[in-house]
Amino acid sequence: MASVSLEIKLWMYIYVVIKVTGASSCGNVYTPAPVVLAGSPVSVSCSIEEDCPLTKGKVFYVQWRIDGQVVPRTYTYQESNMTYSVLIPRLQDTSASILCLVCVQEDCQIVDGVEVKTGNPPVPQNLSCALTLVKMPSLRCDWNPVQEIKNLPINYTLHVFRAKSQKVYAVPPGQHFYVVPRDAYGYFSELEISVTAANVLGNTTSDPLKLTPLNTVKFDPPSITRIEAHKYGCLKYSWSLSETQKWLQLTFIVQLRLKTVSNQPNKDLVYTSRQLQLNPIEVCSLLHWTDYRSTVRVKYYATSEWSEWSDPKTATTLNKAPAGRLDTWLKVNNQTAQLYWKPSQQFRANGQNLSYSVDSKDTKKRLCVTTETYCFFSLTKWDKKIFLRARNEVGFSDHNEVPVAVHRNKGLEPVSNFSVHPQSNTSLHVIWKSPAFSNVTSYVLEWRSLCGTTAAPLSFTLIHKNKSNTTLTGLEPSKPYEISIYPRYVKGIGRPVTVLAYSSETAPSDAPELNYEEISRSHLKFHWGQIPLEKRNGIIQGYRFYFWHNKNEIKEIMTTETSVEVKDLQPHTKYHALLSICTKGGCVNGSFSTLTTERLDGIEMVIFVIPACIGASLLVIIIVFTCFGKQERVKMCLWPIIPDPANSSIKRWTTTDSLQGLPAFKEDKDPVLVYLSHLSLLDMTEKEPFKSGYVKENQWPDDLNIHADTQSCDLELERESVPYATVLFSTPYQINSSNPPAYVRSESTQPLLAGDEPGSPPPPYENVPRGGAVSALNRFSAFSQSTQSEESDELWEEFPMLRSLEVNHI
């Protein structure tokens, strides 16, 4: 009764969802599946009501708890407004109480909750069974264990179904495999096997597995018992299973793998056949006199797993004379010939120890015998064709004699646009253009490694006449190759086109040593040598020469030469130099050098100073002589003579004095009449000598430069001013380019000496001829020299202010 009551309680515990009592009515908790599989993820959502008093007008957050434990926030998220969710990756216990709480600061209130229970255990996965054929054959089945629930152990049961029977085997606790007894199956009978996982909550069963036990066998590695070379190009193999499986007389799938050894092509040959264990395997179309290393493996069914490969065994095919054609390339230089050859795709050596002979049937002479793939010999003018033959231990073949024509004409038209481009680290792509209007029969592309040791001086390949590109493979990276192409004609060989190429380029392995060649106070000359070809690792693109005195001012020179000269240096200064060598693959720095330029010695200083002193002396002498020769002109330009008003008077200013120190006028123009604007009285007493500043300011009126043109006369007439005195000058005291004024007039309104009416305008003035006397004016006849002294005295008495303007000998 107790066990029945417990079981009823458990079932009620699984399928009844218990709501958390006492929770607030502010929200609802929802889960898609209240009963989930053990170990499955669980998703629960909590919706908060809008008018919930716990959240209205408050800052809150939602907290989840599982069985009283707070769920980390990394598993919680907000689905939408007022809806919050939690995702539990795996539910381990039989049940869990999940609560939704609303928290304001540290105060948390339960809103709602749900209890989630676990159901049946997970389904077992990856069930597999395999038959093992040993002394005691066994069929073992394995599967992946399911996730166990705490306090709920899982028990496994294996079910084996045959055509007319069914076996059920209980698996020991904690074990995830089971060996099916021998009486439950047959080697060739079909079985259906499944496994069931069960606990107190329920059980689950895996998908059924259908199989034939023998198809699941992985046999032990077989062995090759015998290899027989019974005919040319064939080998016969006898094999067997291991000692524990040899009793099986069945038809197996057998795979034989052959691999040549020594210098033969390293290529696997795989032969697959289905046959009995006792039947031998025959493999043909093999190379003659060639060693083959062979291994074998077996399986019973197409879907079965292969056994491991057997231990290798080696066998040699039968030997026979060489067969097939050899590709040849003959280069003739006068009477010297170089013959190269290599096996074609049809050539079969049929042996290991090959030798070659070159014969001339024209002279019936053997030219060369060698084991190499090239030969150098001399030709006579009668040799038109030579023959190459290969032999091995068996001897020569009657059908492998290769005729080689001797072409002495080698200056025919070459190809054009020949270029080589890297394709990979070990290959080059070669492109060319066929000669125009030429009957080319084929092309010969040859290449030679310029460093290292190779089996032959060069390699070559024959190319069809219709091709214009090819790819060279098997090259060494970062190694230089000299590549040439020859067009072949019916009557000769075309001129070669040769390039230097690398399949790949890297930075040089070494850099040249930097040496100085010349050193002086103002320039340095450096030189360096070429690095060895095998250390270049590419085509040298140039040298970078760095030169500096100050690290902030580094000078870089890029050059392709092996020397460089630096000029305009400072004497007795330390300079640093660095050399870098570059290819397309990179650059490497070379040696570092520090040099000091020479200082100026005594002789150099004398040579420099003496010419400088002589030049400076000549310049000084020229300047001095120029100053003495042009003393007056220089003096007038630098220090012009200005009359001293303190020691002179108007009466003593003569024409000669006014001209002294003035430069010659550039233009000869007629004097310009200028009216005197006012009259200045000069105190001639010695008590108050004139000051130079006063004379310069008041000696000449402001309107002195007003020319007596028509406009000036009109202006004077408008002011109704009558000139009453005129002072005549033959030359002015001005330093400018214009001629001096010939007439000066005052603005006095006093009546003139003559009896003319005050309102009558003055007559026009006459031009004063340069260097001559001033013409007498009718208007001012009273001032001429022919006037009687009595009349002059009378006039001076009438106008005492004019007495100071009396100038004699004008």
C-alpha cells in the first residue's frame, strides 16, 4: 500500500501545476510547458498589470527566483513593456518553483509563480554496433549516455530483434554499451537493435538500427605472402587475412597500392578487385625493371570499414631493352656541338642502369658514350646527321635510335615580345610572339640555374609551333634562372632571346660593404661591390644610400650604380652613411660607415684668402678713382651746395652762384612766367642774421611754381590784381626737371608807374631767351638800364619798398 501511494503521489506531482499561493494579484506568470523533459531549457514569462500598486509611480525592477535562489540577470530579459521573461538553459531537478517578484530598492514582493516539472528522460543517441572477429567473435553495441536527473537514476535496456525472435538485455547501471551474446545473432542474418532509457518518471527508446553483423566487421590488416614477376610489365600478388581471421573463406574487396622507389616517378598506383582470399591478384602495365613497394587492405562490404594497410613488400619487374623516343636539343657552334636529351612521355627505360651513345653514320664514328643526359663533342663538316641510342643491361633496342639533324645556320629570325612572369613559388609563366612570315617547325625553351649544382648544365623542353606560352615548374624559389627560347626552322635555328627570372623574390641575404673612394673637405665619394648571385634572392632594383650629419636631416639617394658622390659638405664635420639594397621582395640594410671631412689646411686657406683680398682691393681702388674723377658730381649728389642766407643777400645772388652745384637740366624749355604773390622784406642788418630755416621757408613764395599760362592769366584778371614789379631771372634756384620761372608778379593792387589805367590788363609777357639778355618791356621801361638816373631816383622815392629789389647787371 505504501508503494502504491508513493507512485500515485509522484504521478500527481508530475501532471498537476501548483500555483504559488499568497502571491500578489498584480501580474501573471506563464510558461509554455509546465512539464518538460529533464535537461531541457525552460522559458517563463511574467506580465505586470498597469494599475499594480507595487509599480505605479515607482522605479522598480523584476527579480526571478528558482526554489528560493535568485536567478542571475544574464538569464533574464524584457520581452515588451511590462512583460519580463527568464530562460533557464537546463532544468536538472524533478521540479522547480519559479517565482516573479517586483522589487523597489531592496523591498521585493511576490507577484506570481509557477512550478515546472520534468518528464521522461532524453532519448539515447548515436547507437552503433560492430562485429569483432577474434578467437571469440562478439557483437558490441554502443550509445551516448543521456543526462541523468538528480536522485533519478536511469536504466538502459537493449532490444535485439531477429526474423523470428526478440531478445531483451538489461544493461548494468552506469554502463553505456553491451556485448550481444553469440546465440542472439548470425553472421549473415539481419538484425534490428534499439536501446531504451527509463526512470521513475518514464522511458524513451532510440531509433532502431538495422544491420548485418558481418558487414560491420573491421578486419585486421592482411599480409602479402608472395610477389612474382612472371612476365614483362606485370606482378602477381598472393595475400591472406590475419591468423585469427584466415578461416573465413569469403569474397572480399581488396585494394592494392603500388609506389615506385629510387629515382622512378613517385606516384601511387591503386588497384581494387573483389575476389576470394586464395586467388592471387595480377597487376600489369608496369614499368620494366622498376622496383615497386606494395601494400594491401580489405573489407567485406561496400559500406564496411577498411582494414589498416598491410606491411609493405618490394618487388622488381622484368628487364628489357629501352623503348620509346628521346627528346633532343642540339646546339652547334662552329665545329663544337652540345647535345642534350631527356625521356619523352613514350620512352620506357625498362631498366635502372641506362647509358647513351652518340654516333655519326656519315663518318662512321662514335662521338660520345655517357650515362648523363648531355654530351659535348666535335663535328666535322661532313657530319649532317647524328644518332642517339639508349641501352640498359639487356642491350640496345632496334627501335629507339633517334636521328638528330645538324643545323649550322643559327642566325635566323628570333621570337618577339618574350616575357617571363612568376606564377607560384616554384613555377614561371613564359609568353612570346611568333616570328612574322616565318615557317617555324617548333620552339625550344631552355633554362639554366645560375647558382647551385644541378644534374645537367641546362634543362629544355620542346614546344609545338602553334603555341605561344608555356609554364615551367619544379623551380627553386628565390633562385636565378637564365631562360632562353629558340625558334626552329627547316633550314636552321633562330637567334635566341634570353631573360633572367626568379619564380619568387625575397629580400637579399646579404648587402655589399660600403667603402669610401675619395674624401675631401666638401665632398665624399663612396663605392661598393656586387653581392654574390646566390645571395641576391631576386633582381636588384637599386640601392638606397642614406647620408646625414643630423638625424633630423637625413638625405636619401636612390641609384642603380655601385658608387655615389655627396657634395656641398662642411669641412671637418662627422657624417654617417648607410647602404640598403632592394629587390621586389624587400630590402636589407648593409654596412654602416662614419667619416669626417677634412679641415682647411694652410695652403688652401692662402689660395682662398689671396684672391678674395685682391678682389676687394681692386674694388676699393675702382671706387676711389671713380670718386676722384667725378668729385664735383659726387659731391653735388651727396652734399648739394645750398646758399647760406646769413652770409648772402638778394643782390649778391648772381647767375653763376645760383648755377653752382646744380645738375644740368634734362630738357631745354622756354622760361615760364610766374607772378609774385607777395614781397618779402629782408633785413640786411648784421644784428639779426638770417637763419637758414627762415630763408628756406620765406625766400620764395608759395605760388612761385604757378606757370604763366593762359589759365593763370585768366585767374589773375579775375582777381583784378595789377602787377607793378617784375624780377627777371635767367636761371632758377630749383632742383627739378622743369625750367625756372622768368617772371614773378606780386598781387599788389597799387597803380603802376606808367600812366595806364588801373583796370587795363597787362600785356602778355615775352619769353626770355636762354643765356641771353631779357628784352625790354614797354610796360616796365622805367626799369631798363637806359633810364636816366634822375627818373630812377624819383621812382625809388615813390616806391621805397622796391629799392631792396634793385639788382645790378642783370
